Amino acid sequence: MLSALMIETDLFSYMVHYSIKRRSIALQIKQGQLTVRAPTAISLPDIQALVRKKHNWILKHMQQAKQHVKPDWLARQQVPLQGKLLTLQLQSASQSLVIFDDDRVIVNISTRVQALRHNIKARELLQQWYKKQALQWFTQRLDHWQNQMSLHAKELVIGNWQSKWGYCKQSGEIGFNWRLMMAPSWLADYVIVHELAHLKHLNHSASFWRLVQQYYIDIDSAQSWLKQHQHWMEI
């Protein structure tokens, strides 16, 4: 018996992996693809029958999984900036730099960079560009919200984190993730208000949330957007 084989259906394909260690069948969906893991004693017709029985469940979860697949912005030739999709253009040039031209982002990659490293270099350059955009934008918006809330940070930091959007330290230092520049500006405003509120309440108490809601009403929409699009904000 084969240890793995590909099965085609009218709507999707899936891999079947057999193992002598397994005692039951498992359906796994990752990156929008179905994998069936089964004991060697289970026949292929029985597996196909199970997949047909679970057809609706499989399609539903495959679609959900595909919605959370990280976009390949370089392949799409687009990059998001505060709710807009900008055309992305990569080209060889005498030196590596990023040019922001209205609705286009042009990434010049030095001819000294090996072709195999072009995408790596492009991502590095784009991250640096996003950080510069973030520093400029957050400096302006932080000033706006500080005046609105009568709360003032002592230092602004633009960071690169995978699991947080911002932070506030007891010392008055406030930080924001450059990836927020890939989100709509109203979402980044929420994070600013959230972190500024921590200058008064360094916790998530009821008093803290009342203060946030005093200046930002639609907290639920902002939090929901972040949960649904976290995978989206990557280069």
C-alpha cells in the first residue's frame, strides 16, 4: 500500500497519508488544503466516502483557511498603505532604494545584488520604507491624540514585532508596530488611543476601557479587524 497519494474530486484535491501508528482518521486543513491521515487498515473507498460525507464541512473550512493565507505582495505587485493598494514595481538600478510616487511604490534593487536575493532585498527595503512612513505618520497622529486626551508620551518608538501592535511603558515610552501602516488609518488611530490610555491606567481595567471608549467609540470593529487581518500585514 502507498504511504501517500493524491485524490482528485470535482471541487478540490487532497492528500491521503497512511501510517501504521494511527488508530483513527484525521482531516486536517492548512493553508486552504485538505490532508487526510489514516491508519493503514482503512481502505481508500472508506476514506473517499468519509470525505464525501464531510463535503460541506471541508469546503467551509477550506474557504476560511484560504482567507487567512498570507498574501504574497511581491507576486501580486501590490502593497497596502493605510487602506489603499499601491502598485508595486521592482527594478534594477545603480543603488537600492524605495521611491514613493503617488499611487506607486518603486523598489530599486542594486545591480550588485544577486538575482536569487532580489525578493529578500526587496522585502528588506520595503520594511525600511514602511518604518519611515510609520515614524512620520505616528508622530503627527500621536501629537493630535495627546492634545485630545491631555495625555503625553515621553518617547515614540517604531518597532518590528510579530505578536503586538503597540505598547506603553510606565516611563512614558510608547511604541507602535510599523505593520500598522498596512492597515487603514482609523485602525492605527485606535491603537494610538489604546496605548495613550495606558499612560493613565497601566492595565485593562473597566476604567481603562471607559477612557478608550470616550475617544474611540467603535472598539469592537477595530479589534475584529486586527484579528481577521493580522496575517495580511506582512511583507
